[in-house]
Amino acid sequence: MILLQERMTEMLADGTNDTAVTGGRFARVLPQMGELIAVFLALAVLAIGLQLESHCYSADFGGDEASHYVSGLAIRDYLMSGFGTSPMGFIRDFHSHYPLIGIGHWGPLYYFAEALWMLVFSTSLASVLALSVTITTMTALLIYAQARQLGGRSAALFAACAFILAPLVQAGTSELMLDIPVALLCLCAMFAHARYVEYGTARFAIAFAVTAAAAMLIKGNAACLALLPPLTILFAWRFDLLRRFTFWLPVPIVAVIVGPWYALTYGMVAVGFRYHWGWDYVVTAGTANGAILFDTVGPVILVAALIGIGVTIARVWRRRVTPLLSAACALVFADWIFQSIAPAAIQDRYLAPLLAPLLLLAVVGAATAATSVKRHLRTPRLVTEAGIAAILLLTIVPAAIAVPQKPTFGFMSAAPEVWKRVPANNRSVLIISNGLGEASAIAALAMYDPHRPDVIIVRGSRLLGGGGYNNEDYVARFKTVSEVTAAIDDYAIPLVLFRTNFPGAVPWSHVDQVAEAIETDPARWQQLYRSTDVNPPVMLFEVRGNERKPMDQKRLLTLTAPKS
């Protein structure tokens, strides 16, 4: 975005009041604008096609994306109906009704963007998936705009399409996740710092600082940007910049913007780490990330990127520094180093920030190979470049053909049926499923609640189980079926949305206990709804007797309130 803005500024810069000159400039600008718009639409069609192939528009939210949806929904509803009241009070109350808000474990910035998007469009599944595809396409367009300057249109199209086709990007486009937005802002931060290295002006240092802070307020892995400036200095061999005040200017800016948030929430984030700090993790993560990257882009693109890195280093030796390429090398290694040290988890999506700069370096490698081939075979340069770009793109096509289908848990279709049957005097629903199903059900019920925050949704893992973050150390609270039934009756919960343990998540004992209670006393557990689109099915039960009891709202809200 920064480079596009700068490019447009240069194209539109006039410097004179001469109408003919101005008209000439616009005559040159319009074709370039038309090209970018056409490329954006083409990339959007590709990304939407992959979304449709994954069946994500008919699937449920799963895992983290369910929490991302509810968090954005909470801010949207605050802006709509709670603005002027205490934001913390509103969020805590919202969480007590839909206990899935992730603000604190993740930064708040993307949830504000999501909320604004929902205000303009809607809170529907199609709306938030359109947001995901827009961010993916914007990132790919930025890659195209810069790669076109490095290796021509063919190479630029290869890089933009390869980004969208990469399996980890496909997954992020078909979900409501934070990794592609972080990758977009990391790319913008890289552009800004490359401009700083080139011009040394304060405005680019400030642009880098603000963009980096924004990325870090979305998700903690954007902290890899702290490594970008020193590594860029190393790859550009511009140690003279260390003596400038402007080089250090981002440090206090980021500290002021991001520091308080990280200080307040680090404890919440750290409990979610899957590993421990140490050399053992570095070895494990480094090896695993290498395998992930190999599977993501394939050996041919990796070789092209390595050639691009070699070209960058060679230019530095010859004192022909290219700041953008130095910054691209720096971001690749910054993300790799950070993900190999910070023991949060080992997942392919955590490497999203390095994918765009890696593809830019692959373009440089491909352009270098094209020059060599042209010199030896005497083929037209355009044909050579197009051929090499096609070869590189074809190496990633097999992954694009095998688009994984997003799982459907059945709660999205069940949610409207639940609202038809909620008693007027006791508006509470208990969710009984394993981890993926529980989160999916809460997000679906929140989406379809016509009067948010209205119904109190009780997590089975909170009432009938216990554990830490993500309930990884889950334990069942009760030993017998009668104790489980007594706990449900104690809170007078009238409706239970149930799906038995299913593959894809760790099974929870209380789910089997409730299944046994239903089987033992079918007269008391009246089935109101049974899905037909998934197996095992989603079922809605009314616990006879509880529907006539008044809801103890204060006690239920205490049960479902956030722990921190």
C-alpha cells in the first residue's frame, strides 16, 4: 500500500499548472490504473474460485476463527448499541453471553477492522469471507505491483498467483484468520523500511513504525518485524544508518503504541504456548519450518528464491545495493528466526509473512535465469521470461488442484432452529461437543441471535469440565451421569445443543456422560431437532422440567464470565 501510494503520487505529481502537461500525465496514469484494476479482479476471481472449491461458504467456523468472529462481532455491536458505555463492561458482558472472545490473547486491531466491515456489509458468513478474500487479493496485488518492476508482467503474475495458490494462503482465504492480514502489514512495513534505507528520511521511518505497530496489534508473531531493520542493514551493508537518529525513531514509536498492550496481555498469550523456550525448540522448529516451506512453494521456487538472495548479496559486494531486495531478504530471515525461537506453536500459517518477500526474491532469481537462457539460446527476452514464470507457477499448481474441503460441523444450520425454541422465561443454552464443535456452535448461535446479547450460552467444558487455555489439561468435573444431570438442573438449563465427540479434536469425557444421560432417560430428554447434513448429527434437546423454571441470570453470567 505504501509503494502503491508513492507510485501514484509520482505518477500524479504535476509541478506545473499547464493543462496539457496535466492531461498528458493522466493519459499515462489511466492505463496503469486500468492494469491494476484488471489484475485485482483477475486475482479476486482466482481467490474466490479456490474459496468455492473449499466449500467454505457452506461450512462452519472452526477453532480460532470462531473466536475471531465473535470478537469482531462484539466490537461491531458495541459500536452499534453500546457506544458511550464502558467498553470493558460491554465486552465482559458480551463474553458472558457468548464465551469465545479472544481479545487479549490476540490484539484488538483486526477486530476493529472486522467490525467496521460488518457495519458496512453484514455479520453473515459470506460477508466475513469476502473480507478474507479482499485482504488476500490486496496482498497479491501489492506483490504484483512490485514484482512487475523487478521482472516484468509475466513474473509478476506468477508471483501474485503463486501467493494465492499457496496452501497456507488458500486456508487463510477460506477462513476468518489473522495470518494473512499480518502478512499484508508485514509486507507494507518491509516496503516502508526499504524506502527508508533508500532515502533515509524520517517519514519512511515513521511509516515503518506505525505499520509494524499495527501488525503487532493484530497478532504477536508480527514481532518478527523487530528483526527487520538490523537484518536489512546487514543485507544492504548500510551500517552508516546506525548513526542516524531516524534509524532508531521506530523504537519509541512502537514502544508507546504497542508496549502497554503487550505488558498487559503477555501472561494471557504465554499460557497458549505449545512449547517451551530453549535450544531444543529451535532445532525442532527450524527443521519443521523447513519442511513446511518446502511443501508450500516446492523446490523450484525455493531454488529461484535462493538465486534471488544470491543476486542481492552479489549486488551489495559490487556496491549496487537494492534496498527492496535487501529488505525482502531481511523479512524472510526475520520471520524464519522468530518462528524458530518463539515457542508458540509450529504451524504453516505462521510462515505467511515470509511468503510474499520469498516470491519477490524468486522473481529476481527467475529474471536472472531468463537473462542467462536468453544469452545462450538467443530467444526473445519476453518469451524466455514468460516460459520461466510458467514453469515456476506450474510447480505450485498441484497443491492448488488438491484444495482441501473445509469441514462442516452442522452448527451453522442448527443455529436458526435453536432460536425458534428458546423459552421466553429461560433463555440459556448448554453446548455439549468437543473443542472444535463447542467453539463452532457458539459462533453460529451468536451470528443468528436477533437480539444480541440475549441468550446466555454455557460451554459444557466450563460447567461439566475444567482445564487451562484451550482446555488442553481438560478434566471432567463429575464422575457419574447423575452428577452431570444434577449440575444441569442446578442451573435450570432448558436446552442442550449436542453433538457427540467426533474426529479432529480431543474427545471430552463429559460429552460421553451427557450421551449416556440421554440414552438412560429418553423421556426427560426430548429431542426437538436433528440435523441431516453431518454425521454424527447435531441434536437439540429440551431437558423436561427446566423449561418451566425461571433463569437465574446473575448466577449463569458468573459461571460464563471471562476468567481474566
